[in-house]
Amino acid sequence: MSRLLLLFLNTITLIAVIIVNGLAGSGQIGNKSVGEVSRAYDTLITPSAYAFSIWGLIYLMLTAFVIYQWVTYFRKNNQWIIDKTGLYFTIANLVNIGWLFLWLNEYIGLSVIVMFILLASLLTLVFRLDLEKKDEPVRIIFFVWWPLAIYIGWIIIASVTNVAVFLVSIGWEGFPLTSQIWTIFMVLVAMGIYLFMIFSRNLRESAVVGIWALIAIAVKQYPVNTGIAVTAIVATVVLLVATLYHGYKNRTTAPLMKLKRGEF
């Protein structure tokens, strides 16, 4: 497939997912909003509503990701980014749209499957683009690494939450354990995944998104489930320490240091 066709597909599908997401968030599809369905199947691990504002940042950065691909195409440099991205970004966008329609129609079980397909698509991009495994210029970090790292950082916690919503939808209450214990377990699993992302793939940005989500979980649960809130806070501290330690250990290749050296 030609690079130009790939660029058109990436661009069109990104525009489509942004439009559909806006309509879904405002309740203009099926007379329900994403938030209304989420509240109908509220779980103990669902973050506070303000946390979902991160989608604005995600779509802004994904737009920068696509624009940078157009720049590489016309300047005829770094076109390997287009080649490595391939159809996987387009697939991720289409799957995102599919998830929205399944969610709004309350096909929760199918939405879990589609969410994991989205996660798999993003993980494929992480490996194909070799995110944060080698030293690259700041422009690659800003316009390729960070958009995908932040996106997948949110989809990790969204996948965990989606599974929890499915369990609520089928009436499962955590037997033989309580729902609170299972939620604490899922928070710890999410923390473990983010730690793995830091130390195996250098994806500190994904962990920062995890911190954002865990704080939102703690904020929501603190008035009613102190145990869950405390666990989320502890997980937040662990991730923050790990992120700062990893950042300090790799400070010589940090974007700020590169900019100070006049590199871009």
C-alpha cells in the first residue's frame, strides 16, 4: 500500500473517531452518552468523571502524530514512521469507533473484546515503531512516542475498567471474594502493568497517565471505600517514585536536556 493512501486512511479515520467521540459524549447517538452508560454500570474502579477529560489531550496529540506523518511525507525524511505505522493506526481508529457504538448500545461483553483489540493494535504500534527503546531526536519523541504512549496509558486502565463493567453487567459480585477485594486486586494489577511499561519499554508517559487515573479512582472512592482509595494512593506513590527514578536514571537522553543542547 502506498504511503499517500496510508496517510489518507490515518487522517480520515482519526477525524471520524474524533467526530463520533464528540457525538457519543454529548448523547447524540442513540439518545445516550458514554457517561450515562458508564454510570448505569458503575464500578468501584471507575475513575472520577473529570479523569475522562484526558481524551481531549489524547486526540490533540494523535492529531499532531498524523500531521507529523504528513510533514515527513512532503519533506521525504523519516518516512519509516509511515511505513511502520502501516494500517494499525487506522485499525485502532476504526476499532475505537466500533467500541463507542457497542458501548452506547450496551453490548458490554462485545465492547470488552473490542477494547482488547484496540489495546492490541496500540501495542503493535509500540513494537513496530520501537517506542522509547533507542535514542531518537526530540521531534520523534514529541510527535510519535508521546501521543502513542499517552494513548495506550489510558487504554490500559480503560481495559481494566471495561472488564469490571462487564462483570457488573452480568450481576457478578466477586464471589468468593468481595467486590472491594477484587477492586484492590485490579488496582494492583494495573500498577504492575504500568511498572512493566516503565522498566521494560521506558514508557514513563504511560505510567503518568496511570497516575492520573489512579488519583481519580482514589478521589471517587475515598468517601465510601477507604481501602480502595488508600490502595490507589499507594499505587500512585509507587508509580510516581518509579517514574521519577527511571527519569533521573535516563536524564541524559531526556527531551529537556536535548533541547538545552540545541537538539530537535
